[in-house]
Amino acid sequence: MNKSDLSRNLYMLKGPLTKNGYDWWWHNFTGYNRASGEPRTFFIEYFVCNPALGGDTAVLGQLPQNRSQGVKPSYAMVKVGTWGKNACQINTFYPISQFSSASDQLNIKVGTCLLTEHHMTGSCVITPQQAAKHPEYMSDAGKMSWNISIDKKISYHVGYGASAFFRKINAFEMFWHAEGIKTEYSGEVTFNDEPYDIIPNQSYGYADKNWGADFTSPWLWISSCNMRSLISGKVLSNSAVEFGGGRPKIYGHPLNRQILGGLFYEGHMYDYNFTKFWTQSKVNFSFNEGDFVNTWTITASNRNSVMKLSLECPIEEMLFINYEAPNGKKLHNRLWNGGTGYGTIKLYQKQGKDKVLIDHIEIRNAGCEYGEYSS
């Protein structure tokens, strides 16, 4: 079942999370160079950290004096960038006084950058001089502007773990909701003065959000909605795959390495979620950092099905994405992040002790991530 829940897409920093918490809204998609037609994948993220500690100045946790004095970060940030050759991330910071959010709908403002459920606009610029002078920005140099419409087609609902009750008591250190594991974007991006057209049925888009008091380690994410059956040759236009997690913590106590996710296959959700114990779901995963290609594998099963996923992404098309935690520590210093992954999925139906192949699927334009805390 494709279950939407817009309440999980709202601004979540209340109570203790206002002084020790982050909230972000993430989007990625493919655009096409207006002159050459060449594809390029982009990401746009709206982020806020420790809003109750801020004011008219952005407080950056990686600034040396703040690190030495244990000053916690407080700011709103817009992170944008691109994957592929010459991948980069551009981080622009704003004081909390330039952040606002509606309470009853998704309506975010960071400086002049805007985000709703159906539209986002904005621009970011970091000069080479700024990037070199300010390592606390954790940013590459570049500039990007966007005017994008958003049409979320398929959601992934993680279940009671992100329900209103567990959100209220902040049971988990990191929450997740994926309102648009298949999202059609349209509009325009201008990246380093080159215009790109975003075409809905070729945008291969994705939208989710994360919030909480800290990150997870390991940290895994895989998503794709560019899917084609290798058996029939048919484009699977009503399908998407999504997995995420690592080692969740509940009330500060780490669970075993766990990821969850699902395959929405032409109208039917194959869900592999350990929190839904009645489904008897099990998921095993691995990551291998290669010399030229990074590789992910996932084997997932529940009472009725088995799914085997294999994914690769060229290292030269990925980047190490940068975040600092609300406590000011930056422990993810090798968090691989990419959007040009490719691979295959084999989906089986269980029949007694046997399993029958439902489809063998090619996936492309896959978002992919993996990292573990530095010691």
C-alpha cells in the first residue's frame, strides 16, 4: 500500500529538539542541459539546527573557537549540489531569524529560499575564496538557482516508529519519512551559469525528510524510481525502491544493525520493515568501498516474498556529504553520497519452501549513501 502522511512532513523541532535537534527536507532529481541535452543529477536540501539557541547570527559548530568552547551550532542551511563528474555540495548558512515554518502545512522559508509540498525556489552561492577561507562551511565553491514544481507520486511509510506518539516522546535519535520515493519534478535549475530543464517523466525524482537529535552509524540509503523489467522490457512507471537506516537508537540505546524499506512494484508494496513484526521481515545488507566503484547489496524477506538488490556507483561521481550533529560534533567524515547508481533487483514470491521469480528489474539514477562514524 502506498500510504501518504503529510503530518510527518511538517516541521518537527519542538521541546528538547529545539535546543538539541535538526530537521531537514531533501530532494534529488535529474535535469538536462539546455544546450547539449546531457543529463545531470541535482540535490536540494532545506535544513535547520538547534533553533532555540540562535538569533541574528548563524552559529557554526565547526568554527575552531566554537569547537574549543563546546558551543553548539544554531542555524538554517540550504545545501545544494550535483553528482556525476565534478560532483560538489554548496552549503549556505542563515541565522535562525531568517528561518520560518508554518505549523499546519509544509511552508519553509530560509532567507529567500522557499519550500512547500508542491514548489521550491531559491539560490545559493559560495565563491572559491569563501570556500577556502571558511572550512567551517564544509562547502565546495559553486552557485545554483532553482524554480521547481513538485509532484509526489509514491510514498514510503515507515510505520509506528515515526508516529505522533513516538515523535512526541522523541523515542528515536533519528526519524525518517519518505513522502516521495517517486516524485516528478518540473522547472529549471541553473548551475554555474548553465541552465538545465527538469522534465517530469525523466526527472527520476525523490523527496524525504529526516529529523532528530543525532545521526546513525552506519548510515545507509538507497532509492530509485527509474526501473525497467529485464524480462518484459517494460518501463515500470508505477514503481520505486527505497531502503534506509543503519543502527537506530531508542532512548539512547542502540539496536542491532537494522535497515528497513520496501519495493513498490506496479501498484503493490513489498514491505521489509523490522518494526512491523507481524510481517516477519528480515533484511541483510553489505557495503564495499572499492578502488573505482562502491557496491551495496541487500537481501530482504518477509512472509510472502524475497527481494535481492545489487547496486554500484562510480566513486568519481560521488562525494563525501557533510553534516555536523546538533551537539557540534562531526563524526561522519566519510559519508559516501551519490545519485548516479545502477543495479538490479530480483523479486520472488514465496510458495511453500520454494520461491518463484516475479521480475528481474534494472534500476538506474539511484540515490545511494553509506558511512560510519570516524573514530
